[in-house]
Amino acid sequence: MGLLRRIWASPSGRLGMVATLLVILGGVAAPLIATHMPNQLDVAARLTPPSGAHWLGTDHLGRDLFSRALFGTRIAVGVALAVTATALVAGILLGVTAATAPPVIERTILAAFDIVSSFPSLILALALVAVLGPGLLNIIILVTVVFVPQFGRVARAQTLAVKERPFVEAERALGASGGRILAFHILPNIVGPIVVLASMNIPVVITLEAGLSFLGVGIRPPLASWGTMLFDGFTYLEQSVWPVLVAGGSLTLATLGFTLFGEALRDALDPKLRREP
Amino acid sequence: MNRETLVEIKNLSVDFSTAKGALHVLRDVSLSIPRNRVVGLVGESGSGKSTLALALLGLLPDNTGEVSGRIELDGENLLDVPPEELRRLRGGRIAMIFQDPMTSLNPVFSIGTQLVDAQRNRHPQLGRRELLKRADEMLKRVGISNPEARLAAYPHQLSGGMRQRVMIAMALLCEPDILIADEPTTALDVTIEAQIVRLLDDLRADFSGSIVLVSHSLGLISELCDEVAVMYAGKVVESAPTKILFGNPRHPYTLALLACEIDPEDEPGEALVTIKGGLPDLIDVPKGCIFAARCPSRFGKCVEEPPLCEVEAGHKSACWLA
């Protein structure tokens, strides 16, 4: 609880926390809050501005933008969390293996990381879509691949640093096995920076998924994704600005919230920046 | 005097592989550690005393090359014991206190958790509650007040002296037959050092195992040890019961070390005594007596290597003059 209080103590942390909570709550409670079904058509009211019936207006098929934005949150945050969690676990596994395995395995893993991260992430994602095809599950898999190396590199560097620390040798002198040292002495000492990295990674995944969906290779219609909403709105921009505003606004709120929250989390976890109460 | 041997080191040689060739860190070291005694290992930095301690634990570094000789614990050669069994010996029959208590505890676990953990090789059948109780009693024994509160504390909340007491408690909880203390007071300030020395001295009385004390401080060694082995450039050059060694040193290196101790009677401004020259090259080891190059009393015979010979009962020296 002390950690959340420290995040709350900084103004930007407070903003990030509120925005993040709003986005997550919106996604979780979407079916309760939404005024319409996300795919419910109302052809009579196409591209209308906000009104009593449609709080944030409608899109080119007369679908309620407020409800679609809420359900889009589920996709955006769901994909971001799934990707980050998978990349985090895979990254730790590969990074710790690289740091402790024989040089051949280490070099293989590092070379794989280098290959993946030598492509701009959007280009690599596009290439992988071409191989796997679009769809929710494929998007999660390929975006994960894009993000594994950064977790892996941090995990490896941290492990290399921690395993040389004297308490690891002290533990070995007390008869701890290699596995025990990894699980109980190295892992708990490396997760801090990796968790911070993960929280900063969430907004990046959200924009990447939206970007892929905007380009038409991500989430397939009629599933409500901010990226597809943005693209549809963009097509009809001359007739109504509301679809773009709603999708773009949601995207901004989510990425800004998670970014500020991540930065505040990093500062709160850094003992050097910690102010004594 | 009952001199039942617990550990017998016979002709132990250890090489480290380096880019320039094999570094002969230990050469033909023989030493016996009697049961229930405190044996001091003294020597300057790089003399191989810490490597000897690590060899006893079976924790030689990854770049270790050839190892030959024997380390017998109750007659069993530790160099032949499979790694998994050796691991069980550590924290069971052999335990170690490290030099720097500030970094030798895991920062993310409480003292209690780490003390409980340390005992699992020795008492696998006991539950966490019993182990915590034992840890509590041991903290009291090593002079930590309010042990319940300390068990819940994290390492960064304790002072250096307290952490070293925790390290000592951790080692003692393993009830080892042999306890290796590698410069246990080097990282502490003098007042705390004195307290820790007194603690070790007190514990010696009711500790049933042997202690190997590695140090470069002759004062600490003379205070605590029953026997001393002086090491130089990977060899034991002199060994004897403490009183005899300090009363009647027979090796020029021991004499030189003793002369280097700071004498408070000296006038301010007077130059400190040093041993001229540096450690010999341990990759391309010079022939003959290893100390000859720095020895004030060398003579013709020193081109041959002197063996470690008994010069009087229990007193061995590797010098032609001894």
C-alpha cells in the first residue's frame, strides 16, 4: 500500500492512476455502462453528433461510439496485458537462461534478440501478420515476439549483476542448490526493474495494436478496436469528426494514463528518489 | 594434548587458468586441522589463503584449472565427492562466514527467513516454527538484543556489526564440524571488530567444531587461534601452535610479517616497515626458495627449494636456516 501512496503523492502519478483506473474500469464494466450493444446498427442515425440517445455520437453505420469505445478498451487493454505478461515471462526465462547457460546457448539467444530488435517493431509486426494472418490471437502472439527481447536483455543484465553478489556465494556456501539460488535469490532481486519496464510497455503495445488495426491487419471488424474505429472515422472525416475524436481520445487517455503511471511506479520503486516521510 | 585430526590437507595444488597460462595459486599445500581447535591462516593478499578456504568448501571459481592432492574430512577425500553430495556437506558439516556482512545477506528477504533457510540442510525434518525458535535463541547467543524484532527485519535495517552477528548466527545454526571465517572483521570498524572478536572468543568455548580463521591481521590470529599456518605465494612456509610461532618464529617471512606490525611506540614520521619487493610471478614460478628474492638472509643454498620440515615438536618451517 505504501507503493500506491507514493505514486499518488506526485501530481503526474495521480493523473496516471486516475486515467488508468478509468480505462480499466471502463473495460471491465463495459457491458454495464454501455448504452447500446457495440455492433447494434441504427441506420437512421448515421454519423450523428453527441445527443441524448448517443452520448458521443454514432459512426458511419449508426453504431453508438460511446459503447464501441468502451468495448474497444477491452481489446486494447486485454491485448496489452496479455502481450506484456507473456513477453515478461518469456523474456525472464530466456534472459536468465542466457545469463547462466553455456556460451553457445547464450550467444544463440542473444543473436535471436538482435535479429528481432533490428527491425522497427511495426515493420516486423506487419511481416509476421503476412505469415500468420490477422486475428486476435495472432496479433497477441506476434506482438509478444516483438517485445520479448527488451525483457530478455534486462533480465540477462540483471542476472549477471546479481549472480556475482556476495550473498549468492554465501548462499552457495550454505549448501543451496543451483535451482534454489535461481528461484529464491536471483529472481526476487531482478523482478523490480522488469516490472517497471512492463508497466511502461503497456502503452507501447496499445499503440502498436491500434496501428496494426488501423492498417487493417490487426483486429478484424466487426470487433470494436480503437484502431479500426479510427480508420472508419478517418474515411468519413468530412462528414463527422466525432468517430475520430472518440477513438483518438480513448487511445490518448489510455496511453497517457499508463505512461504516467509507469513513470510514477519507476520513481516510487527507486530508493534513491524516495523521499523520507 | 589430544590432536585428533579432523581435516587433513595433503599436497594440495590448485591452478587457475588465465590468458597468460596456468596460475599456480596453491602449490603443494599440506596442513592438518585438528578437531575442536582454531587454526589461523595468515599471509599477505594473494598468498592463496582465501583460495584454500574456498577449496575446503568445494567452491573454487569457474576458471579453476588443474587441482591435485587430497582434502580429507574424516578420511574422505572431498575432491572426489560428487557435487550434489558436496553441496549437502556445505551448510551441514562445513560452513563459512564471509568477509563483508553488508553484501552477504540477500536484501529481499527478512533475517528470519534467511536464518530458517540456512538450517534446511542440517534439520530437514523440522518445521518453520521450530527453526525460527532456534534462530531466535541463536541470535540471543550472538549478542543481538530483541531478537523477535530482528527476525522480522530486513538486512538494510541492521548495522554492519549486527549483520556480521547474523552471519555468524547463520553459520553456527548449521552446527558445522568446521567453520571457515574469511577475514570476518575486515569490513568492520575497530570498535565493532573488537566486539566480534570477543564474540568469536566466547563462542569458541561452547562450539564443538573446528574453526579456520583466514586473516591478514596477526593481532586477530594471536588473539583467537590455537595454531597458525603462515602462507606465502601459494605455499605454507611455517606452521606451529600460536605461542610458539609468535615466540620463536623460524621463517624469515614470518619474521618480516611480524616486523611490519605497527608499533605505537614509534616516533611520528618514522617510516613504516614493509617487505621490499612484491609477490613472485605465480605463472612462471621461480626456482628455489619462493621467498628468496625478498629475503634478507638468503644464501647460496636458497637456489634449492626448502621442504616444510619439523624444526621442533609441532613446529614446521620451510627454510634452510630453520
